[in-house]
Amino acid sequence: MSSDGDKMQRETAEGERSGGGLGKRLIFLLPALIFLVIAAYFLWGLQPERDPRKVPTALIDKPVPQFQLPAIPGLDLPGVATADLTGAGEPVLLNVFASWCVPCRVEHPILMRLAKEEGVAIYGVNYKDRPADARQWLANFGNPYSRIGRLSQERAEVGIELGVYGVPETYVVGPDGRIRYKHVGPIQPKSLREDILPLLEELRGRI
């Protein structure tokens, strides 16, 4: 009886050691597994054919959602509404910006050049900004916008309907009032040259 009991104790002990060893191996392997997952994610994100600024949106080729944003108080420019985009009769850039947005300063010279040298109609959406700060920002860096709508915290639903993730963001809206392209982040010369300008030329050719 004692022999059988000793045998059972030995088997139990061996099982515990075996299970404990497996657990220890899993603990040692866990950092390596986490590293592999993170490395795979970054490799996917760095694929040359994948542009992280081109965020898919369900609004592409669909009409601009219905919205109406008031003008910035104290600024001599009208606000922006859906009717302004659908009735523009030309392609329009709808640019989401804010005075507190550092990347907005990076793309601002490009917007100024588009408005002054290329004759592109640019409408602005001032995102969760104080009117005084927005006015000062435009005074400092120039104003490429022919219309600016104020998207305050109280009107956050407009940002949701437009699919705004943050600032800056830019939409290309066709003469028919349909969203044709969305760019997330500051517009860079490469994106301007390869994506935005060719699309604007194409849309102008359809007028």
C-alpha cells in the first residue's frame, strides 16, 4: 500500500515539475512573441505601397454630408455649408485646421501657393479653436481660405459626419459635391504632385 502511495506521489511531483517547466518556458517566450507581433505590425506599416496618410473612408464618391458651420466671429469671411460645396461649380479643397495644430503650419505654405498661384478654391474648417487664436493665426501665416466654418466643441457631430479624425485633414470635393479624396496629416509636396493636383486637373476637365 505504501509502495503504491509512494508511486502516486512521485508521479504527481513529476507532473508538477513538468507543468512548472512548461509555464516557465512560456514566460520566457512571451517577450519574444510580443516582439514578433510588434515587428510584424511595423513591417506592414512600412510597406512602400501603403501610404498611412491615405485613410479609407466610406464617404469617397459620396455626396458631402449635410452640415452648416458659422463664420469665425470677428473675421470678415463667410462660414461653410454643404450648399457652398455642392454649388461651387468647381473642385474645392476642404481643409480642417487649427491654430494649436503644429503640423498645420507645415502644410500652410502649400495651401497659400495653391490659392494664390494655382487658383484653387480652398474652404476651411477651423477645428475646436478659440476665435481670437484662429484670427491671429491667419494674420500671422496668411489666409488661403475663401470661406471658413467654425467647428466648435458644441458642433462635434459635424466632425463625426465628415469623418474627421484630427487636424490637419483635407478633402477634395468635386464640382458635383461628391468627396473624391481624403488626405490625413499635412499635405506634402509628393502627395500634392502625385495625388491632389492631378485629381484637381481631372475634375476641372469635367466642368
